[in-house]
Amino acid sequence: MYALVDGNNFYVSCERVFRPSLNGRPVVVLSNNDGCAIARSNEAKDLGIKMAAPWFGIKHLEQEAGLVALSANFTLYGDMSDRMMSLAAGLGPTQEIYSIDESFIGLQGVRGDLMKRARTVRERILQWVGIPCCIGIAQTKTLAKLANHIAKTAERKPGSYPSELTQVCNLATLPAQDLEDVLRATEVGAVWGVGPRIDKQLQEEGVRTVLDLARLDPATIRRRWGVTLERTVRELQGQACIELDDAPGPKQQIACTRSFGKPMHELAPLIEAVSEFAGRAAEKLRSQKSLATELLVFMHTSPYRPGPQLSRSVVVPLRRPTDDTLALAQAAADGMRYMYVPGYRFIKAGVILVDLQSADVLQRELDLETPAEDEPKRNRSQLMGAMDAINGRYGKGTVHAASTGKVGPKRVWGMKQERRTPQYTTRLEDVPVARA
DNA sequence: TCTGGGGTCCTAGGACCC
DNA sequence: TCTGGGGTCCTAGGACCC
């Protein structure tokens, strides 16, 4: 038995905690570069704003409908997420943090009234953290996701489902006939694992509702769509195929990619940008105690704009597996120099560290390394440790590779973030002050 | 006339997730 | 003027092995 705890309109809800005046108003949170909407309040959804709608296309709603748009404040959301997750963990013995705003809870061995317990956790998260959330409960993770979807929809659109399914929805205790009705009332595209592509194919086959999908034969599904969808169907039928992963391993790849505030056509700022991206990726790499053996650099022009298009990438092999910011920044800069061609307006670039391995099992080089040659390497890793400590204490980018250029909001390739809110919970200067 | 069978590893691309 | 970022898993096909 599983529960899924999921924050409602999470980023918007985080902002509302510190600006209650946003309650009841249409609010969106914009992606990096203020490009498009990545979170919407219910009021914004009611205005017809779609997920990932480009900002320039909905900006007119500021004037016409009182829409409020905020730049994404991921530092704030990450901190609020930690608080919410620690309370959600109280629902059962195991927890898988699945994304910034949702976690699965394993409910094995939980006794007593599950509904009551879930409502208590929900109330506690609302009161202590300020985030409204919904909880879905069922025999499998896919059904728990579905239950959560139903709990949310029932709350947002009264009448769409029986009212007792709002906020906390337990499909496991629903009588068979009621369960069927609920599955019949839910579109197949709402199922976890059914994306736009498969949704379209299923529709063409006449599979429109979750009930239609749940009644299909798993073997047929496997032949036509593969094991992934087969698992989904079995999970809808109550057979658990996807286990709770409460101790995920280290990441297999680490990326840092950004769109620029404006197109770049010269080499120098592109080198600065990818050097910085490599440095950020290296920090993440060190924090999970991994080493990279290869680094991929890419850049491309905007597919939305007219003019010549170009997309290039290059894999830079590293001489030995490393987590060193300077080595990775150098490799990224080399890769950029290698693939750069003048005459294009590049809108995005990035660095992806691939082929990661554990820092504990570093293979040394045969016969080439004497203790004397080890010395500078040890110094280098101490340098990285010092860098991480300083940046941890005084803020990101306090010390960085010189190749990233002068850090600051003025740099030519920097992001547009015109509507950023304060880091209420993680910067002393930004902590709200209460007046008597 | 006619040329095996069984396996692993790697990669690129596609699909999905939030 | 203007369209995000960071991941995962699966599959097919090719290279290679004995």
C-alpha cells in the first residue's frame, strides 16, 4: 500500500506563504529567463493558462485579469520542500522523495485509520509549512498517483468526483462499483506513464478512459507498446510492479544548462558561460562523491526564431576521472572553442557530465604516478573542498574559476529574472520581519 | 546450391516524469 | 523582443566475441 503526498501548485503555494495577498489571485511562476509559466495557481488555470505557456503570450493578462507573474526562486522552493518532506515522512515507515513537491510513502505495517492519519498529516503540512497538499492512497504507486490526481481534481472542480474523495483519496477502500465509476470518469492521459504520444495512440484505438486502459490485456500492450506501458496497466489492475525507492543511488549524469537572456554570437561569452556551467556541475558532482570521465558541451540557436539554425555538441574525454572545477571548466572551454562557428545567434548552451563513477574506486594510472606526482592532486582536492566550504558559507559563486569571467547580474549572457522574490528562508537579510 | 548460433556491450533516439 | 531545466528508463541496431 502506498500514499502519494503532493503539494498543490507548489511553487505558487510557496510564494503565497510569504505574500498572503496573492491568495485568491491568478499567479504564475516563470521558468528561468522568465520564459514560460511552470506553475499556475487555480485562478491562473481558470484563465486558461496552459503549462509551459510562453510569458509573452499571456503577459496581456496582467492588465486584463490581474495576473501576477514571479520569477522562479528555486532556493526558496527547495527549502520549503525539505520542510514539507520531513512532515510527509510521518505518514509511514518509508519515503521516496520523487520530486520537489511529491513523495511516495510506503504504508506497510501502518495500523489504525489510514484516512484519519492522512488527514492529520495534510493538516500539519498546511499549518506548519503553509503548503496545501493532497494525498492519494492505493495498492500500487500508479494507483496512488491516480488517487492523488482525483483528490486534487475533486477539490478544484466540485462535482467532478464524489465529494468524499477531495484532498485525501483512498482508492483501496472504495467499493468495486464506485472504483469503476471513478476510473471511467478519468481520462487516460491522466495516468502516470501515459504521455502525449501514447495518449494519442490509445485514443486512436478507442481507449479513452482509465477504465478502458485497465481492462486491456497486458500481453497485447507489451507487443504494441513495450514493457513500460505493460507495467502501468498491471499497476492499474492492482499488481504492484514499481517498487518504492527510498535510497536512490548517485545520479548517472549531472547537467547544467541555461538559455541566455539574449542571443550570443561571439565566442568569448560562450566560453565564460560553459566554464561556469561546468563549475556548477562539478559542485553537484563533488556533493555526491562522484567523478566524471567525460563531459558533453552543447549549444544551439533558437528554433522559434527565423534565421540560420545550428545545433552542435561535442564530447570531451577527460584525461582521468575528475571532480575538479578547474579541469572541468577547462574541458568545457576547449569543447566550446572546438565546436564554435561564427555567424549564428546562440540562445542556449550547457554542460552535461556523463559516465560518472564513484570517487571511492578511482583507478590509478599504471606506473606513472609516484607519490610526488600525487602531491599536487591532493592539494587540488583540498582546494576544491575549501571552495565548496567558502561558497557554502558566503553564497554561490563567491569563489570560482577565472575563466567564468566576472560574476554578477551584469554579465552579457546572464539570465533574465525581473520578478524574483526574496530568499525568505535561506538568507538572513531576506527573512521577513514581524511587527507588533 | 551452398556460409551458424548465441551472447554481450555500447550508442542513439524516443518516450516519459516533474 | 519573447518559448525551462534536469532527470530516468527502454529499445533497436551495430560491433564484437567465441
